[in-house]
Amino acid sequence: MTSTQSPLPRGISALIPDARAQATPGERAASQLLHLREATVPVPVLAAAAELVAPQLKDPDPATQEAAVAVHARLLAAIEAAAPVSRPNEV
């Protein structure tokens, strides 16, 4: 065993699964985001996120493509909703 490896659990702790320690950072983030309903984010951050998601719109994996399309649409809708309303009579 090298110094970077952690020892295997022993005794009763070996029988208790430790899901938090085994979850990847992405899995933990996804779990936290499931509970997110509303957030305030600057428009440039939304635009950057839309650009980052855009290449996945043509992903060969149908599930990835479907998720990317949904996320991209929501990002664009949020950007559109945040745009200032122009009124033709105002100068």
C-alpha cells in the first residue's frame, strides 16, 4: 500500500456504505442542482454558459443532445427575458 491510498474500512464500518465519499464532484453538483428552483445570475454568465453548452447540441449521444437542447433553450430564454424592453415612443 502506498501512502496515497487510504486503508480499507474495518469492522462494522466496512458494512456501512459511504455514498458521500464515493460520489464524484459532478454527481454531488447534480444532486444539489436538483433542488435549485431560482437563481440570480448576471447575463454575461448566462451567455457564457450558452456558448459552453452549444457544442453539445450536435453530440452523437441522443441523451446528451436532448439535455443540451433543453439547457440551451432555457439559457437563451433567460437571456431574452433579461433584455431591457425597448419602447418605440421613448427617445
